[in-house]
Amino acid sequence: MPPPDPRNGVLYHDAENATPGYTLFTPLGLYQTYLIDMKGEVVHSWDLPNDVGNYAYLLENGNLLAAIRTEEGPQGLPAKGGRLLEMDWNGNIVWEFTDHAQHHDFRRRPDGNTVYVGWELLDKETQSKVPGGIEGQEHPDGIYGDYIREIDKEGNTVWEWHATTDMDMSRFPLSPTVGRMEYAHANTIFPCENGDFIINWRYNNTMLRVDRDTKKVSWFLNEPTYGQHHDVQQLKNGNILFFANGVDVNIHGPETGSAVVEVDPATNEEVWRYEGSPRRSFMSWFISGCQRLSSGNTLICEGLWGRLFEVTPNGEIVWDYTSPYIVDYNHPAYKDSNVIFRCYRYSPTSSEISGRLPTELF
């Protein structure tokens, strides 16, 4: 057996300043979700029935909510799920719902409903109205659009919103650097406390808020220099936190890098930013995420490298972990990689963990 790779696992841990807890992640291309302690040791895991449709996370009752890839539905588009599963702590499936067009993101609302992102093939007239992108780079089927759907526990649709018909696409054209396979590659659906939804699109560099009652866009940020962002979320202070991938052609160059950014939606001005020094030392051109912790620190998933790390408000790294889980079979997208879409840290006394694992962490 080869010796442990010193570049994997927990590379640094400042126990005095890091936020104690358990960190959850799902390596893309593998069939397990892992929960690790601050030392990087696996304390619990779930076996998944197929490729994950990007990630899984814990509900307040301690169950795991995941999207699993199905073989039916649109083909050739990234981050396909199709089967939403809720699994208890022991891996038993306690709820499921299938929509073969589901992709990327999904969330459980406080009332028990579930909201998710899905694809729909646009009719010819709507396709002709899709603005921007590289002509001639459509999907073999045409152009797909995104919808947001909320379902109740029985799977009944209780709310729905369609990007191509419920808003003015001309305000948010596709970037000139991307193809026209889909409008516009939604990768985040975030439920706000008042029932509104924040949606993030990669291919038009746009994040926006949709009013639940009117279905109108009540806020948006369109800034190409952030470079096709991910994991847009509203913090308790009302600000918006997101992972700015930094990959659009507008800012390509030797000093290109990713960043985690907090903006005030009242002004769309930055109030906090983390980036590498030099900038290119922190870089993930796709996937990736962030989480503001109760301590005020921020947990970051640098997805391309399977790296999860925690920084203080001053940008000091206090915990640094690299996933040792490498895809060692001929996966069509992730062979020989350890990429991770998102990660989450849970306090030992949180409702997600409490009573299931030790509360004392070192």
C-alpha cells in the first residue's frame, strides 16, 4: 500500500480560530457523500444509487437531500440530476421525486416544499428570441431554457417560473463567449425567508431575485468581470454572498483568479472579498461555493481542486483540506479528478448533527 499523500487531507488547522463542526461534501463522479471532522476523518457517509447531480446537503432533521442522475431526459447538458432523494441517517430513502429535466440545484423550504431548477426545450419562436451567445452552437435538440418549480410533499406543482417567458430576456443576453445550447445555465436556486427566490445564471453573468407573488425581477446584478459565478445566497444581514469564478473572456490574463464576494444589494457594491495572493493562486473556473459560518468566518469550496478551506474576515486561512477521493474509473467527465461542487459545515450542536455525533471537536 502506498504511503498517505501529504498533499491530501487536512493540510492546516488553527483550532483556536477555526469554526468547529463537521463538513459535508460529495466528490463528483463517485457514489458517496462524506461527513468529516476537523481532522479530516470520515465520521459518517451515505452510499448513493448513481452519480450525484452535483451535490447533497443535510436537512434540519438530519436527513440527506440529494439529486441523483437519471438516464432519461435531456442529454449532453452538464449537472443533470433527475431524481431527488431524501435519505435518513442510515441511508434509507424516505422521500423521492423524479423529474428527468432537473439539474444543478434544489432546496427544501421551511414548509416542507421542495424547489428545483429544470430544463425545457424551447419552441422555435422562443428560440429565435434568445439574445446573445455564439450563433451555430445550439444543442442538437435546439435551445433549452430554465424553469424553477416548487412541489409539495406529494409532488404536486405549487409554483413555477420560466426564464424565457416570465422575464425580459433582452435585458440579460447570453455572454458572447458561450454557445446557445441553453438559456442561461442556472446553477443556483436560493429560497429567501419571505418566499422570494434568488436565481443565478452562469452563461449571462446574471444573478437576480424573483418576487414570489408577482413573478417580477425585483433585484439583479449583471457584472461580467465576476466571471460566471456560482452559489449565490442571501446572508442574514441581507447582503449577497457568492463564488466569483473569474473565467469570462473579459478578464482572462495572467492575474485572473477566483474570489468570494459579498455585496450590498441596495447598491451592488462590494463590502467583503476574499481572493488569492497572487490572484491566480486561488482559481476554480467552474463549480465551487461558499458558506458564511456562525463565527463570521467563511467556508470556501475551490471545486476544481477538491479543496475546502475556511478563512477569517481578514482573509486568514484557518482550516485547509484537500479531498483524497479521486475518480479512478473511466468516468466521462471526472476521471482522475477530485472535484467538488459545494460543501457545508454543520455545528456539532446544530439540529442537523445534534445527538448523532460528538459535540466536542479538536
